Amino acid sequence: MVGGNKTMKVVLLQDVKNLGPKGKTVDVADGYARNYLFPRNLAVAATAGALKTVEQEQKAEASRRERERRQAEKLAAALASAQITVAARAGENGRLFGAVTVKDIADAVTKATGLQLDRRKLELEEPIKNLGVYSIPARLHPEVQCTVRVRVVEAKD
């Protein structure tokens, strides 16, 4: 073989271990690209069109992340001023029959604010088993956290 190993520039379509994240342009061996990356749809040749497509996808992803962050901030502002009340049946000494879970709290948030709160965003360590006021941390977005104040009151039958 004359000339040694050939390399080519490719744009990664997915995260590839030891190469880089999705959207990165890397130099790889010609055979590695043709025999491994291309057949598995992990990369495409770094043509002008492919680079432009990746750039557009990155812009769209960035704007989607920004939109999600703004929505999370709006929800956090609404939760800061909202009065969230959950009614539950209780016995003597304020002990609940059962427990208040993240689902109950998320439903109460929707009822009080009209905004949807994914129950997985609430960081309730264990279900609430007594009447009272609780501060529950919520991670609405990687950059947006807030505290949801919940009053657990006795249900009137």
C-alpha cells in the first residue's frame, strides 16, 4: 500500500464514545468511517450541506432549551406566589390516614395555578403523613429550582 492511512472529516450524528458528542466534526480513518460509522448512522461525511444541517439543528436545540428554561422560570414564579392546599383525611393528633404523595401535590398545583407540574420534578423525600405546612424543593429545569409551599389540611367530609 502506497501513501499510508487516509483520513476524512465526518460530522457525528450521535454521541460516539472516544470520538465526541453529537454535532462535532472529527478526523477519522477512512476505513473506520466507511465500515463502522456510516453503516450505523453514527456520522456523515463533513460536506458543506452536512455542516449547515448540523448548525441548524444546534440552533434549534439551543432555542428549545432556552424556551424550556423560560417556561420553568414562569412556573417557578407562579409557584412562589401560589397557595397550594391538599386536603386529606386525618385522625387524631393530625396524623393522616394514608399519605400525601408527589402526585397529590402536582394535582393540587394544577388545580391552584392552572399550570402543569410534572410530579418527577418534585423532590419529596418521603410521603407527607401529618397535617401542616411543608416546603418541597422542585427542580423544574437544570438551571431553575424553586420551593413549593404546601398546606396539608384536614378534609371536610
